[in-house]
Amino acid sequence: MPSKLDWSLFQQAIFKDVENGIGNTIIEAKAGSSKTTSLLESLKYIPRNKKTIVVAFNKSIKDELIERAPQYSNLEIMTLHSLGFRAIRNRFGKDVKFSNGKTFGIIKNILQKEKTDPKEKDDYESIYEFERAVGLCKNFIIDVPSKIDELLDEFGIDTVEYDRKDFISKIIQILGECKKDTIHIDFNDMIWFPFVYNLPLMKYDRILTDESQDFNMAQMSLIFRSMKEDSRVFVFLDTFQAVYSWRGANTNAAKTFKEKLNAKTLELPISYRCANRIIYAAQKYVPGIKPAPNAKEGEIINIGEEDLLDYIRPGDFLLSRTNAPLFKWCLKMLRLKIPANIRGKGLDKGLLFIIKQSKKKNIESFLDWLKKWEISECARLKEKNRDSSLFLDKIACLRCLCEGVKTTADLQDNIKLLFNEEDGKKVITCSTIHGIKGAEETNVFILEDTFRFGDSQEEQNLKYVAITRAKEKLYWVKS
């Protein structure tokens, strides 16, 4: 990271643009390029009489920005959700309050009315899948049955015991109930409500956004509607780290921002995170990234799977394009008393729901059921010309976990073991590339054969993100 007295020419060009330029600007900041530091320094070049907002992608980024930013009355730093929540309160009154369980409660009440026996236990598996689907509908701003049907497949949402049409119908009903309750606001409502109710937002002279490649359409609309006629917007992003389409992010945010804002582009190409050899590897996918002056040389090491356990140590990252290979390796490490876990929020719940849905007790009958389900689902997805890779990855995870166990209870124990997090304990972190974005480590191991064939932009972005997690040593692991 450059010192405050040694800004690069690229950073100086950004500061000059903020101070004396005209129009809107996209700052293409490569991985490890001191993007946040450059954004914060830019604030010093904005006249104090200009009402300014820095919009952070999440709370942790917001907290870091607040701690490091200059303090003055015309500067606000908040998350997109806080920006939306304020607009909701301005429209619906001060009685509006955050209610994290709002959607959960609405779903539970709707499903409760269908029960024939009031003492019947709540179906938390169904509630969880409905909640996931509703959240994605809000992020994508979708409420049309055909689009919801596509969304369920794209994100691997299980309709559990429900007929598919009935499941989609209930999603629309839940969305309607969420919209009607304007007093209780959950996390997704904070972005969704300003759009569906066309709420006015506070206007700013200067708007700076961070991690903007991950914004979804609803989030982007908050930025556009916070502009005055003569506002200037500075969008900090990395086009090649756009890998969050699976959760509703706009896969071409840079293009959308550029077109909507008629923006010019400035570069932050120097990575201060990665050693030289790591950057050279990343240049295959993103030629514009550059090594920092005086960076360490670093190492790129090719090993076979049979040698992985001889090299990897607690504290290292093991990365894969898909989940199933991580399950295999994490289980193997744990059985050898090597501390390891899987990083993947919600994945364990989804697998546990599938096991429960099967209603099987022994592994042999569960595997028979799994095979039949796989055949029927793949046929349905093929008929609708939809990608089956996410679904097949789940199936592969479950088959891997079935090895060496006799009952589905043992299978459930395996899942809980893999996702066990012990605070403060140094472990080998096994993660998909999607799950590790934003993190970095000295040594990173990548399971090379887990990537898809072809040179699609998505695959290139994923390889770039994976490579640039490594600070000094990068291991390509071949099967």
C-alpha cells in the first residue's frame, strides 16, 4: 500500500478529477489496488460546502470508512440499506422499525393457515426456502410467475413438499403481504421498498460508491435517484470481480453505470496485495493489473492432489469452483485430525433439508431416492433449457458425504462437522471462489480441475478472483 506521500500517478489523476473535473467517473480498481484508501483520500478534494455521501456495500465496509474518513458536517457515510431505510421512514413515519423476522413471520402465518392439525409442527424447511426465494425476488425486482420459475432453478431453491405452481403462487402472496406491511421493515425491504413505492431519496452533490460491481438493479436505482441535476458520482469497482450474479448482482454493473451516468473511466491498476508472480498469473485473465514497485517475487507451484496434504497447513485457503470437491477434502482432513472447515453460509441447511425431504433412514435407500430425484430434476431442467450445474453440485456433495456412513443420521452429523466454526482456532479454510471474495491469505491452494471448460467471462473472472486471494504463494492443484 502506498504511503500518503507517495501516491501513484493513477491515484493522483483520480484526486485531480475529484477536485477539478467535470461529469461522472468510474474508477476501475483492480484487486488489492488500495481502492478504499484512494476513495477516502478523494474526500479531501471535495469542497466542504458540497453535500457528500459515501455509499458502502455492507456494514463492515461502512464501519471501516467511518473510522478512517475525515470528519465534517456535509459528509455522510452509510450502507445502501441505511439509505433506503431512511427514505422509508421519511415516507411512512417514525413508527417504522427494523424487523429481521418480518418475512419469516409472514411465511409462517400463511403456512399455518393450511394446517389441518393446529398442533402440527412448523415446517421450517419450507419456510427457509420460501424466505430465500422472496429475498431474491426483492433483489431482482421480480414478481412475475415465469421469472420466479426461472429464478428457482438458477439459484437452486427447493420447492420441498409443494407443487411448483403452488410454491410460486405462495411467493407472490408473500411478496404482497410484505409490501402491505409498511411499519415492519426487514433487510431486503430496505432496498425493495424505495423501488416498489417510488420513494423520494435525499439528494447529494457528490456521491461515492464502493464495491459497486456487486450492486443489483434495486441497489443501483438508489444511487441514480440520490442525484441532483448537477451531481457528480464516483463509482469505485472492479469489473472483473463481478461474480455475484447468483445473489442478484448486476453482472454488467460497470456498463450500466457508464451508460446511465455517461461516465468516463479512470484506472487503479497497481495491486499492493500480491507478489509479482501472482500478478503475472492474474494478467492472463486481466491484462491491466500491475505489480507494485518493490513487491516480493512470490511463487507459483504446481502439485498433484496426492501431494496436497504435504503442503497445506492451518491458516491456508483451499479454493474450488464447486462445493463437492471441498467436501471430500475437508472430510479427509478432519478424519486425519487436521483442523479444517467449509465456508459457505446456508449451504449446510440446504443439504440437511434434502435429507429430511427424502424421509429415508439408511444410506442405501437414500442413495436410491437421490438417484431417482436427480433423473427427474435433470429431465425437468433440460426440458426448460436451464442450467443443471448447481443442482448437480448439491447431488455430488451429498454422495461424497455418504461415503463410509450407514444412516442418514450419520450423514447429517457429517454435514454439521464440516461447517463447525471454532472461534480463534487456526484452520484450513475450504471455500468456493464465490464464498472467499474479499478475503486474502499468504498461501492459497486452487483445485484447478473444478473450473468449467471454455473461456466464458464468468470463468475468467472466477480464476482472477481466486488467484488474487494469494499474497505470496499460489498452488495449482491438479487431479
